[in-house]
Amino acid sequence: MAGIKRKQIVPSGTQDGDVKKRKKGTEPVVESPSSSNIEGETDSDPIVESDTTEHSGDDDGVSWPSDQDDEIQDENGEEAELLDKKRTNGHKQTAPPATTNGTSSSSKESHAKQKALAQERKAAKPNADSIARTKKLWERLRRKSHVPLEERKKLVEELFDIITGNVKDFVLKHDSVRVVQTAIKYANRDQRRMIAKELKGEYRNLAESRYAKFLLGKLLVDGDKEIRDMIVPEFYGHVRRLIKHPEASWILDDIYRGAATSQQKDYLLREWFGAEFAIFKSEGKGIVTSELKSILAQSPEKRKPVMHALHDLINQLIQKKATGFTMLHDAMRQYMLNINTGSEEMTEFIELLKGDEEGDLLKNLAFTSSGASVVSMALAHGNAKDRKLILRAYKNLFSQLAYDEHGHQIILAAYDVIDDTVLTSKSILPELVSKSAEPVETQTELLTNAVHHKFARIPILYLFANRRESFMDVKERELLDAVQSIRTETSKKDPAIRRKELITHISPPLLSLISNNAATLVQSSFGCQFMMEVLPGADGDREPALKAVVDLVQSESAEVKEALNTPAAGRLFKTLVQGGQYDTQHKRVKLAEPALGFHSMFFEALRSSDQVLEWATSDNSFVIVGLLEAEGFEDKEKLRKILKKAKARLEESAGPRPTGSTTVTGKKTEKTRGGNKGVQLLLEDIAKRTT
């Protein structure tokens, strides 16, 4: 850098002729191969410290020579003479070390000047004193556990005295916005509304700010309807731009997912369909909907531009790897619901899903309601290769999907549409029922946990269940009905054969679990339902599992005895003694194939332990009624004989019969609760046989 003087370094061991004499007052010449590099570094970095430079302390962005350098240069003649004398004596002398006292003092002065300048610049800014005071208050308030309640109230009151009327000046600065967030944290409802009103008209700008965007979340977290209705409408007409903004996109999606009402969500989502929907808020008569099918049914001529605008925005976000937005997943669902199986649009859309090499898109989709629907329908619409690639994205994640409220639907869709059951059994089932390489204790624990989980049990029960409504909600059943409707065009294998093959693969570990842990399973309603669904439909040797359930009758465990009196256990034993599940559609018992034979095993266990009458008069008396109704049970007369001998005891347990309802002045009175209905049915059966 021209004009910068540097010290001349005399290397140790200097030979004769290495240092030439200079005339007094001339510039010292530093011959160094790296001098040009040093100058380049000084130009790029305003503060450079090296072996050849020292700071003077001036805050001017460059390194200037110190007074010591000038003295060395002014006395260069004397220095040369001194070196000549030393050379004549034959000694090699290094340059004396530089004194650091001047440099240290100079550095301290430099830092002091820089600090003073920074303070002057801060003081010159608007509201400098107020911001400085609020920072002191914030430092104290943020340590909540260390501030007494009364002191905190005074600090918050002072804080609001300062920021009231000046909130906009605070929120767009990275340091002072934290003060406003703290004020909101400790504010009451009126104070929050005051802040929200002051910021009205600025919410889009706040959403685009790197720091102020979090303030929106603080305002909305309380769930105040008035504040929500001030904030959300400011985003209308700007969704297509903001959803692509690196900062605003996240807060916009948070508002859409967690704060907006259903009508506000419709307004926001509609803008994905094109600029027209950002300007015109409804289709006349005040009707607002984000259901694309309804919009296109009313205006078929809009289909092409709407589908193009929707696909274009979806594609932009996917290419930017911004695939975690709930709003994006809802938009993808609307797009997929309005394209046809086998169409070019469907092919392109499935390719878009598969095109994400890292698989982040498919993984993010799996954990939202609309996203899981998109993946499920993609499995239904796709061909065998598409399905295989989609499943590959979830490798080692199927267990996590099973435990998720939405993710498990993808597993159910895969059961319904993938013809290659070997692929399903190798890629999905081992992760659900635990891998064979794991210790037996680990397998048992993992599978038991899954059976008792609200969502993880569904992929296990789905293949066996006769009544899906017992563990699946309406929306889930509607999705699977749609998947099964689509598969008629895209899958070749008969659904009954596919289901039977999958049951064959999954049955062994489930039967083993029942055989070894029946006493644990019977103590919960989920465990009882698991055994009730699996035992009639499982493929393989069911006898050890059935024997384990029968042995519960003679158990001495107090926990097991208590569990056997629960309604869940009653439904389990009645299903098993009848030989299968009750078919609500055809109003009859659907017998298992091959026959269970549980009724005979159960009756022998009761008779040998003298518990027939105990069960007949208990809350689960319907189990004995089921024995009398069971097809193939050959000991019905023996059972009736035991019951006849104890008719008096049965009558005592039966209690009064319920009275019919009566009407008094147009209102129905409550029915009188009757006795044990099961015992009453047993008495009726005995009466019929004796007459």
C-alpha cells in the first residue's frame, strides 16, 4: 500500500554486503518476496497485525508507523556505522528486540477511541436513552426465577411507560425487539392489545424481519381473537410472495397452521390458485372456499390457468427445498384431488414427488394430515416402480411413521395397493414387529409398546380387523376408501389374496407375543382388543396362544383376576368362545377358518376350577351366554345342567328387569335400570329347555 512505512528487519546472521548504507533521509527498502502479499492483506482487512506492522491506535482503517519507526529511519546512518564496527570485530549480531511499551499504550488508546466513537454513534440514534434503559430492564426481567414478583411488576410497569407510543421504533432493531417480546410475555391482555394496535399495518414488515418475526408468534400465542383478526388479514393478497420469502414463509405457515380460523385459512390457501384469487376474495354471494374442486365446478374455464399457477408455486418451493410447510401440503392435496389417474398431469406430479433425491419432501409430507393423504394417493395412482421408490424414502422410518397420527396412514395405503407382498413384508413389517436380529426381550418390549399405543397398533390390527370403526376415525376411513377405489385401476392382485399373504408374514411374531405375554395384555383394553382381533384371523399355529388365554382363568394373580372382570376382557372371551368376530353388516358371527375350538378349552378350564357359576353371575355373564350360542360347542347340555342346579342363585343375581319409559307432559322419564341382562338371558334359556 503506497505511503505506508514499515520497520526494517535485520535478520540474524547477516553477512557482509547484505545491508547497504543509505543516505540520511531516504526511505528504507524492505526486500521481501511477500511484500506484495502483505499489502494486499492490509487493503482487504482494515486491522492487520503481523511481524512487520504495528498499530498506532488511530481508527482510520490502516496500519500506520509508530514514532519508534521514525526514529529508526532518521538514525539509519548511525545504525549502519554500528553494524560495520560489529562486522569488523567478527561478531554476528541480531537486531535488538523492539520495545512494546509504546505499542501497548497505543493499542489501549485505540480501543478507547473506538469505544468512545461507538458510544457517540449510539447516542446519536433516535430513542438512544430509552433503548439503553429498556435493555437494563430486560437484563433483569429475563431472569424470571431471580426476580421477586413485586419487583417484576414494577419493572414491567416502567418498561411499558417507556415503549408505549414508540413500539414501532423498537421492533425493527435486533436488540430492542427482544425488549418488546419480554414486555408481551409479562403483559396482561389490554397491554398486549395496545402493542398489537400500535403495530397495525406493519405486520408484513415484521414477518420479513429476521428478528421481529418472532414477535408475531408472541402476540398470537395467547389466542386473543381480537389480536388474531388484526394480524391475519394483513397477509391477504401477499401469500404467493411471502411463502417464498426466507424469513416470512415460516411465520406465515405458523399463522396458517396454528392461529388462523378455517375461513382465514381458506382466504390464505386460495391465493395459491393464482393472482385472481388474491384480488377477488369469493365467488359471489359471499361464498369462500379453498376446495379447488368446488371452484372448478363453478368455473370450468379457469382450470388450466389455476392448475398451472398451483403447480408452478408448488414446484418452486420443492426446488428451494422448502418442503416442511403445512400450507404447501394442503395445496399439493388440492392439486392431486383434481387430476386423473393415468393422466400426464398425474405422471408429472408423481415424478415431482420422486425427484427429491434426499427424500426430504416425502418425509415431511408423512407427518401432516394433507401430506399423508398426498403420499397415500400417490401410492394408489403410481405403478409398481413408483411405489417401490416411494417406500425407499421411508427406509428405517416405518416404526416412526406407525407411531405418528398421520404417518401410519401411509403404511395402511401400502398394504392396500402394493401387489408385491414380499416387498411389503421385507421393507415394512420387520420395522413394525421388530427385526429378528434383535434379542427376544427387545422384540417383545417393542411390540408390546406398539400394541398399547393409540396409533402404532393400527398398522398391526388393520389386516385382521373386521370393524375398522373400532380404532379408526371417519377421515381415515374415507381416505382408505378413496385409495381402495383408485387401486381398482392400478393394482392387479385380488385384495383378499393380498391381505391373506400379508397376514401370513405378520402372524408368527404376534402369536408368539400372545403366547408369552397374555397375562400382561389382558390387563389393558388395547391388549384385549389386540388379542380379540389377531387370534381369529392369524395364520399359523394358534393353539399355544389360545392355551395362554385359557390359562388366565385359573391364574392366581390379583391383577389378572381384576382384569378378567373388565368389559374389554368380556368382549375378548365372548369373541373367542363364539369362534370369530361378529359381522355387523350381515348380523352374524364370522367364524374363523380353521375353527378356533376355544369354547371347549374354556369350558373345561371353568369346570375344572369350579368357576362356571362365578362367570355366569359376574359382569361378564355374556361370555356364558356366548357359550350356549356358539356353533360347534358340544357340551351345551352339560353347561345347562350346571346352570339349572343353581337356578336360585341365578335369579338372585338377575335382579329386576328394566321398566319401559313413560311419557309425562310430553317428556320421557328415565328408564329404571335393570339387573344383570346376561343372567336374565341364561334364565330364559333354562326356562325354554324345561318346558
